[in-house]
Amino acid sequence: MQSPLPVRDGVNATRLRLPHDGPWETALDYMLHRWGHVDPQGILDRFDAGEIVGEGGAPLTRATPLSEHVFIWYYRTLPAEERLPVELSILHQDENLLVVDKPHFLPTTPGGTYIQESALVRLRKLLDLPDLIPMHRLDRMTAGVLLLSTNPATRGKYQVLFEKRKVQKEYECVAAAVPAPGFPQPEFPSLVRNRMTKSRDYLLAQVVDGEPNTETRIERLKTFNDDGRRALYRLEPHTGKTHQLRVHMASLGLGILHDPFYPVLLDKAPDDYTKPLQLLARGIRFTDPLSGKPVEYRSELTLSEAH
């Protein structure tokens, strides 16, 4: 649904669905019920200033009945954020696409404690592109090639490529060369297939019984160190579940180096910028739906432990 409010400071307005009934006579009553314990005066001020709008951009007043709108929009008060000590680099830009190298630790989109400190908001502000939208996502801890749409008129043609799995992605990671105790030595290339689920209220993805819904081809490229304890792997996912690559490597007893989630969930700690997750989105390729020509974009980053 199109927001009647424009992007402001690189951030979309927040959309709220109002209940169709309840003990609240007005939209204001409902918002005070939800957030009045946080900033009741701020809510009243926003209504008085016409900063809360409904469909079509019509400002709400203190007396607007609850039933008059299904959705309303407003701008959040953005918390102060300390700038993350990482930088984006632009690999390609044209009238339809922006391709960047996303660093480790920077989330793709706003969420949680990272709003302005996300790749999307940074790029919208840096390039003055309020309509910028990512075509896919990389985990906050994963670095590498990220593709974004700069043109709403052509966006759908690129979205279809991702929906129909016509985009080939290639990742690299550093992990142990020998599996953890209890795991057999896999043969490479190896094809890992299983069924994964991840709920919104549970941090980790889980492997469960049932028809496989994930698939990754894993190839070992080379080993490092004099004793060959670590190796570089190429990962080619044929599906795109959250944490899929991290779970698949851990399922072979080869957890990715510096992974705080898999195979063991570690206690939450401040980010250690000297130990980024050793997972990199190395490349992305597809047939451009506008030109009909094959294109490929490659990351210029390197994994710090790939030596």
C-alpha cells in the first residue's frame, strides 16, 4: 500500500492498522492506549499539528472516529544512533539499479535499534534517492553485493527475477577444514538439502523434519595456514531462507568462523569489529529484463581470515 507521506530523512513513514472495533471512540484514544505510557503529550501534539494522516493523506484530528480509517501513517521520532565504523562502496549505478558492497555489521534495512544506521537509509540520504528499495537482503553480519532498485517504474521487472529464482548468487566463507568431532568428512562439492523454519519470536533458524525447502551447493576452494586448519568455501544457494548458509555449513560440522549463532548461540556481546562473520556475498548474476543481456556484479571486498 502506497504511503501518503513521503520518505523523510531516508526513513519511511510508519503505517498502523487501526482495529475495526473496541472500547476506543477515536483514533487518538487507541494511540494513547498503545503508546500513551511512553509519550502522551507527543501523541497529542502530532494530532494537533496534522502529522498523523489517513488514506489519501487526510490529517486526523483528536476527534477523528476510530472507524473512519483502516490505516494511518505517521513519522516516528528517531532515536539517536552512533554511526557504525563501516562504510558502503558503490559498484554500479544507472537509472534502474544501484549495486553496492555492504560491509559487515550494517543491516540492509531499518529495524530494531538500527534505523538511520542501515544501508538503505544511508544510501537514500547520500544519493538523494527516496524511492530506493533493496531487491533482496543480506544479514547484518554478512558483507558483499547488494542490489537495489532506483526506479519504481521498472522495479517490478527485477522483483520477478528474484521471485522466480532467476538470480544466481555466489557466496564465500571461511570455516574449519576438518569437521567438528562427531561429523563425517563430507565430499566436495556437496549438496545440502533440508527443511528449515524460523519464527519471528525465535532468534535461530531450525532444521525440522519434512519436505526440504532449502538447498545449497558447497565447494571447498582451498585450505589456509601451514597446518590446513581452515578453508575457503564457495556457497551457491538455490533457495533463500534466513540464515540458510550458516545453518547448512554448521550442519556439516563446519560452522562459519566468528558466527555467534551457529552451531552454538553465544551470549549477546558488543560487536567486535576485528572479528566479522566470515561470510561474503561474492557475486550476483542474472539476465537483465530490460536489455535482455546477462549481467554480473562482483564484490571487491575480501574476508579478513581468508589467508
